[in-house]
Amino acid sequence: MQKRYNDFNTYLRGIFGCRVQKITIDAGLSCPNRDGTISTGGCIYCNVRGSGTGAHAKGLSVTDQIIQGKKALSKRYKAKKFIAYFQSFSNTYAPFERLKNLYEQALAIEDVVGLSIGTRPDCVDEQILELLQSYVKKYLVWIEYGLQSANDSTLAFINRGHDVSCFKKAILATKNRGIKICAHVILGLPNEKKTHILETARAVSNMGIDGIKIHLLYVVRGTKLDMLYSAGGYRCLEQQEYADLVCDFLEHIPKNMVIQRLTGDPHPEELVAPLWALKKTENMALIQKTLEKRDTWQGKFATN
């Protein structure tokens, strides 16, 4: 079946000629929106685990996590090469030498062909960007900046701790270094309508970034969003509603932008709502079906 968007697996296969999988790493780092630098509450949808695996708390080093990940992903997907994905919290938010050591632990392992660094746009500086730039001759390097929305009032409401201009500054600082840039956005944020979501799509389209991750906002137990939802102050998106919004979003971003993700992966034991968020295969199929039914595709209405 033909895909109507520029998916990440195809992109990686085009570079390396084989199946490449990300290995998720929990490096035990923190976030300025939790440690008191900006705030202690974090974003309203984030819990104390920071979307991580909890592997660091179990005593697993970066090397341990990659070795375990290689074994599991080789068996499940027949993957030949791997990208070390530093996921939980803000993975440029630590002393420089510690970050350098973490990244180079990952790159030292056989068949690791790249890094993907998840972080915030207010957590990069020239020294860190130069370090990542130093790896691009030998490795594929992505940096993933959380934007979530291009609407400043939404960012304030979710306690994001930065504004859109901060994101734009980080993009400009990162460009022209050989580092690939990915933006994270969330659909279904409180008080956002389709018009806000399309504004975000058009905004990221005009920034010259390389990839995007689209996430569903789901309610995680113990978060401020959980409290808001329990009090009747937030309504989750319905499954088809989300699929439609994903298609709307895809239509407005450039054809060459790499789609790294179309939905989220909640931890089942933490998920409050919507329960359909756990049905990833079904959700992906529904998005594809919706694209076909509408006879639409990524970039259909993009202006660049």
C-alpha cells in the first residue's frame, strides 16, 4: 500500500540501505521546567518520568540500554543499524562533559550509526551545538526540539516555559551545521481548535526544518492535565477526530519533511484517557485510510 507521507523508516532505508531502528535511552537527566530553574511543575501533561522508560532508575547505563535494545530490535524488526535516541526529559541539559560522555558511550557501540537528541529549545548553546556538529561527518545526527504549538497563549497555558520566538532562535542557531532538526507538536491541546493546529503546521513549514513528530495529547495519571480532565475541564479527542487532524496537518507541511511520528506511545499503566491511544496499529491504519478516503497527501496545500 502506497504511503501518502514521507515516513521515517523509508528515509532511513534510503540512507543506510537496511532497516534502522531507534533505541530509546533514559540518561537520567532533568528539565529546567522541573528542577526550579524555570518551574517545578513541568508541562501539564508530563509526569515525573518525563515520558522515559525508567531504565536509568533501574541502574542501566547507556551502554546497557543500547545492548538490550539492539538485541530486542534485531529480533523484532530484523534491524541491522541503530540510532541512539536520548528521549526522556531534556538531553542537552547537563554539564558539557557529562553530555559528551553520554553521547560518545552510545556512538562507541557497534552498528550505532547516529544520534537523536530530544530536548527543549531553551536548553542548547553554542558549545553543545558544536559538539553535535562534530559528529555529523561520521554519523546521522538529529536534534528534536519540543515546540508543541506555535501559539504562545497555548504554551503559557500548558506551562511550557518558553515561547515560539525561543524555538525559532534555537532553529536558527542549529541550522547550517549538518544537524537534522525535528520539531515535536501535539494535537488536542487545551483550548486549541483546528485553526490553531493549522497555524502550527504553517509555522513549522516556514522554518526550514527537516522532520516532525506529531503527538496525540493523552492524559497521564498524576499530571496537572489529569486533574483538569477529572474536573471536567478538558475533553480528549476522539479517534477519528485525531486522524482527521493529522491529515489536515500533513496537508500543510512540505513533501520533503520527514514524518518521524504520527501518534504517541503512552505507558498503559499510566494512561487515563483516551484508551484508544493504546491502539497504535489501528490508529496508524485509520490515518492511512483517512488519507486515502480524502484522496489527500503530505504537502497538498503546502506553499513551500
